Amino acid sequence: MTFLKTLKNRFGGLKKGGENVDSMADLSEVEGACSPLMCEKTREWWDTFRGDLPLTPTHKTFRPLPIAYCSTAYLAQLVTGEIRFEFADERLNAFAQKNLLPRLDRIVQLTLVGGYTVIKPYITRSGEIFFDVGTSRDFLPIKLDENGQITEGIFFERVRYEGKIYERREWHCFKNGTHCVRNSTYLCGSHTRVELADIPRWEGLSEYGEIPSDIPMIATLRTPYANNIDLDSELPISVFANSVGTLHNIDYAHSEYLAEFRKMSAKVFADETVMRDKNGIPDDYFVSFMGDGTSTVEQQIMTYAPDIREEAHKAAINTELRLYEVQIGVSSGTFTFDRRGLVTATQVLSEDRTTYNTVAQLQRQLRPVLQSLAEITANLARFYGLEVTDGEPAIEFGDSVFEDTGTEFDRRFQMVQAGLLKPEEFNSWYFGVPADKARAMLPVQTTPDG
């Protein structure tokens, strides 16, 4: 039987009936692991991420800076910028390189914002494997294990069809070596049940299925920070969970910076009798006032051109940025505000230990998630009839972001010349390839006689 034929049979066989579906409670009434306090704070983090802080604007023309976005993108890039993640199976690896790896930096960024993400592979009728991601905005955690990995939860997906919005709830539960999945669809905002087949996007999905597995078929990536918001909650927190006030102060200082140019810009005050014809005169530069009408023209005109305190306002912004850097665990001076606006460090060298330690900590969180994801993907492929090559995935994060690569190249090359390092080990480090491939890249050794 061909793989695609087996796949189609599996798709049809997953759909169950009777007690498996009908005996389950309405998922809209399921109590999640997210307390009301954590739900409130989670909404606050996502609002902050999009630049809508929960605090009251301090200026009529309030001008926030995208610090939350820039800082999480910066850390995500450092975590995944040089990652190498390969499955042992060639076919599965091709899917991962195409459908997962290009999104990994975004996944890490969303994790830093919302505290966690949940990743699951899924297979289409054509046999291609994709990877779905749920965040604290669109995934409801229900149960977690001792390591904080989610073992039960619900993915939410909404689509618009024929002028109405429908919501699909995909329930996942791992228990006693079996991972269960149930799909149900509702008219959004109601308890009105809709058949999956009635929505074109979901017509090929099964209502219920079970997959044998030793681990949950969803992988949970968490931030490593202790939850000091709800001490009874098992859920993690955002990287800037304790920095909302600081971000607001940065926005206040930036609004003051811009207001300084408006308030202190040069103007000309003149008696309105002098400004008889106001056509074409911009009010930004000329301001009229009521005079006595008898003074000389020179006495009826006053210029106003104070010094703009640009440096003082920039210093205020940068002071708050230094505090924010401490709070999220990056080195001092990582973010700077100057005439170009907000800029970030172009390279992080090894002496920036604070950033290095934070990124290393995040990578330690990511490594087991990728290992689990490789196993989950292999389990899914086998379940649908695909032959899979066993083996551990290759995971390397790279470290040139944290070191002077030119200096490191010279140091290792000198070790090769001194016989302290094998040439294939040098090739493996420089080109980022396995040792056997690095050995094959070495030039053929010839004897003096040719």
C-alpha cells in the first residue's frame, strides 16, 4: 500500500462516533489552568507588545516607543540566529527546514511576550508536515505536568465564512500513553454547534482521534522566569512582566522629548495690527497678540528662540532604558536612543556576560523542546504510515554572536598548525558540518613523489 493511500485511510479511520465524542463535556465550559489574575496580566502583556500600554497616556500627543517589540525580537534573533536543527530522517528534516526553522525566531519572540508557546506538527492529505503554534492568546492550557509541560489544552482558530465568524476548538489530552484529539466548531460567541464539514477550511478534519505515544504530542516552550504575579500558578510569565511601569516611563520620556521640540521651537510674537494680512503666514512661526497699537514696529515684534534641551531628554530616555535592560537580563548599553531613534547593539561580544547568560538560559529551554518536537513528528509520521529513520536530532546554536570570530579563527588555526587540533575538527567548527563531512572536505594528501 502506498504512503498516500495509507494516509487517506488513516484520515478516515481517525473519526470516531458514539460515546467517544458525545460523552465529553462542552469545551466552552472547561476550566483552564490560567487564573483570572494571569488572564488579566496575559492580556496586558500582549497589549504592551503592540504598543498599547495599560497605563494612562501622559501627553495629549503621546508617542510610545516599540521597546517591547524590539527587545523581544532582539533576544529571539540571538537565540536562533545561528541555530542548526536537523531531523535524523531525511524526509522529515526537509519538512522541518521548510516549515519550521524559518519560523523559529518568531516562535521564540512570541514565547518571550506571552510566557509560553505550544507547538504541534500536523500532516495534510498530500503528505506534507506543517507545524502549528499556539500562544497564550489563542491556546487554553488545562493541565501541566511536573516539568511545566502542557499535557491538556485547547487550540482556538477562527475563520470568516459567508459573512459569519466560526471558531474551531481543538482539544488535546495526553494520558496513559495515549494522546487524544477532538475537534468541535461553533458559531463564534455562541453555543451553536456547527459541523466541521460545513466549513470548507475544516471539512477534511476528523472529529476525534487517538495516537499512541510516550510523550504528549504537543511541545511546550516556556520562559525560564519564576512567576511572581500569581504565586499559585504553574504558568510562566513574559520577559517584560515586571517592566510595564518602566516601559511606560520610557514612553513618557520620549513624549517629553518630542514635546520639547514643539514647545521650544522658534516663534515670532507680533502685535495683531502688524499682522494685518495673515494669508500665507504659518501660525507655527508667527503668533499674534493684542498690543497698544501705538508702539514702533520694532517694539511690536518679539522673537522667541530658546535652546532646546535635547541632550537632557535623551539622557532621561537612556536612563530608563538602562533600568529596562537590567529587568529583562541584557547587558547595559544594548538599547540606546539617539538622533537615529532607538538602536540596538550590532554585535554581542563575549564580555557582555549578562546578555550571554540570558540567551544561554533561553537556549537551554529551547533544546529539549526541539528534541521532543523531533520525537513527536516521528510519532505522527509513523502513525500515518510513513517509514521513519530513527536517530537523535542534531541541535547546535552557534556562538559567533558572542565571540570575535576573527580572533577565534586565528586561535584555532594556530592550534592546527601546532598539532593540538585535528584539521577535520577545525573544518567542522568553521563550516558547521558533522565530523565525517568535515573529514571528507580535507584535501587529498600526496607524497613528495606525486
